[in-house]
Amino acid sequence: MSPNASPTTYHVIRRREFITSRLAGTWSDPHQICPLSPPREQTYLQNPALLSDDDPVALLAVNAGQVVGRMDLIPGDLGVQGHKERIIWCSNFYVPPDLRKSLAGVMLVLKSQEMHTTVGAGGVSQAALPIYQKLKWDQIDMPRFILLRRSRAVVEHFLTNPALRGAARFAADAALLAHRAASALARAARTCDLRARPIERAGNDLDRLLAPVHQGVETLRSAPILNWLLSCNFESDPRNRKGLFGIYDRAGKLAAYFLAKTKFYETATHRGFKNLQLGSLLDWRIFDPAALSLQQLVLLAVREISAWNPDAIELCVPKTCGPLHTRRWGFVPAGTMHFMIKRSPKCPTRRPDLPEPPAWNLRPGDADTLFA
């Protein structure tokens, strides 16, 4: 019997089923939807926000004994006026291309809404975005900016003639190098009282500073969460790396932190740039606004990410952070990162004194984006 000839059923996979590998052989899986890479599986299982072996970690769509779709579930924490509340982040949403005209994808999203009073998805793809929109999830948009450091990927995308490519790359890279030199001087002047230093592992000192203080709704961080974000990934690739950095004032006091990563893409963005090493600033918290601004944090992050030698650096700015002068530092607009949030009528964030999701204090590293 082929898929769609009988009703599709939806199965909640609990943490214990990951541990005992009870999924193996349960259903036919010609599209290889069930297997996970060891790094991805360990990322899910090591999540500090997991409370028990009964926590849901995945949803599977099964039709006629065959797996036809999947959505993974990553528990996390929100701070709601200083109190901890749970959110379930959706990840690894996949239905095989030849089955996407079925309702499996829509039903997986609907089933995810039953997992908790608040569910969300981050870095939503253009293919999945219309599904969330039609199901009336709240949309949070973060404008994306790109700072190009080397021109190869862009030049090779638009030019096919080798001679023209070489000349264009030489001219573009010379201009980019001159801009980097000028920016470095300006950055040094703007951040002369601040120092960014790597933090190998978050400890109790950082944990104390991460206590929820925001009066609205924010994603929570802790030392265990930061160490998990830092150490886990969905894939093993020696070209990829992540780093946690502290920013210290002149007196040596920790004033902020940020998390950044670089990732190698064989094909990047909808434009199809090839073999691109992309750096990203994905998470941060300023503990002492009198010591530094977000603009200064971004400048210091660009310096540290640049030391990893990426082709470009990505910056997604939540609208709650206010305007940043990105153009003067060489960043250009490059689309939008989308977050989607669904809340049940009983959700703790539905109180009239709390902001709606577009005004939540999220970061581009929320959901699964620091692992992907």
C-alpha cells in the first residue's frame, strides 16, 4: 500500500525512545527520515532544559506503515517578568518533496501546537513559512545584514569568464581590504576601553549575571545552557567552529558576553553562492549598559569572528534592540530571519500586561540556529 492510501497517523517520540533506539525497525523508512546523525542526537539528549525521559523530542508522520514526515522538538526556557516558563522549539521539519502536496506538513505543525502552551520555530525557511502563516502563528522578523570580507563566492556566482573573474576579484578584494583597515582603526577608537576574551566554559560567575531581570518576555540563559550551545552541533565538520567571548571593561569587570560561529556552506542562501564560509553573531547579553552599547558589542564581535577568516559575516538584529548603524561598517541588507510563535489560550504570556511576540526579547541564536 502506497503512502496517502490510508489515514496518516502522528506519533510523539519521547526522550527514552531516543535512548533505547526503539525507533529502529518500527516503521518502513525508505526516505531515511528516522535516522539522526550522532552529533544531532547527542545535542537533543544533552539539552539541560529536558526535565525527564517523558519529554517529547520528536513528532513522526506515518502513512501505511511508512514514515512520511518529521519534526523534532527542543525544550527551552522563557523568562516572563523574571519567572521561568517553558517553550518547545520546532526543528528539523521535513517532508519528502514527492509527498509535500499531502497534508503531512500542515498536520505536523498542528500537532506541534499540542506539545505545550508555547511553541516556536526559528530560522524558518521560505518553504515552511507559508504553513506557519496560514496557521496564524505570530511572526517575529529580524533584519539580516551581511559584511563581505572576500569576493570570490559573489564574483563566481555572477561571472563565468575566468579572466573577468580574476580581475573582478582583485579589484573587489582590494577595496574590501582597504575598508577593513579603515574600519579596524575606527573600531579601535570606539572600543578602546573594552576587551573581548574567549571563555572556554561558562561558570558560576557568568551564571549569576544571567538571572532573569527583563520585565517583558525573553529567552533565558544559564551557564549550563551556554555550555550546551557552545559544545553541541548537528553535524561534525572541522571547518565549522563556535566561540563564547566575554567583554570586560577597563577595570576587568565582565560587562557582556556573545556567542558566535562560523559554518561552511556548499551552497549558501537562495542566491546559490558556492563554498562560502559564513560567520554569525547569534547570541549576546549586555550586563552593564553603562559600560558598552550594542554597537560596541557588534564591533568587538566582528573583530573576533574575522580572526576565524570567514568569507562573510552575518548579523541578524532583533527589532527590540533598536537601530544599529550597520551600513557605515560595511554591512548591507540581506533579507530577514523569521521566528514564529504559537501560544495556546492558556499561555502565561497572554496576559494583557505583557508584550506580544514581536516585542519579545529574542536572539538570532534561539531555537536551533546555534546548532545548525
